Amino acid sequence: MSEKNKRKIVTGTVTSDKMDKTVTVAIQRLVKHVLYKKYIKRTTTMLAHDEKEECGIGDTVEIKEVRPMSKNKKWLVVKILKKGIGAGDTILDEVGSDKI
């Protein structure tokens, strides 16, 4: 099997799209506490490459592990699974509705 087929694919939520061609993706997982045996949410944030700049805040995306593109960016946005309500959209709607 080739090395490219062994790459990890994970699903997460876009938390920031302020950079050029880069988005911040938060990945949540449940971890069982060793002593108390309760499940705790753990969040990992990763930088992912978004060539077409289609992703917005709140989108659920699928990202794939690739070769390093920069110091911290080692993931690529494969596809957008669900569009979220972006923060920029609501600000524009509120400003447009106010009559100054």
C-alpha cells in the first residue's frame, strides 16, 4: 500500500478564516478520565490549507494530513460537509437593517 493512502482524515469545525488560504479547525474528542471514569471533551486546533477560500466560521469540514506547507500547516481541507452561519454574515445583516 502506498504512503499516500495511510494519511489521516478527520472532521472538525472551522473557528477562524482570517488568514489567506488558511483556516483554523477545531477537532473535539471524548477522553475518559483515569480516576473519575467520566468523559471529558478535549479540543485540538489545527491549521488547514483552503486553496479556494470557501470555508467560513462554523463550517464542518473534512481535513486530510499532507506534507508540511509551512511551519504549522500540515493539513488540507478536502471538502465542506456542512455550511455554518458565519460571523461575518450576521454582522452585515445587522448593519444593513439599521437605518442611520
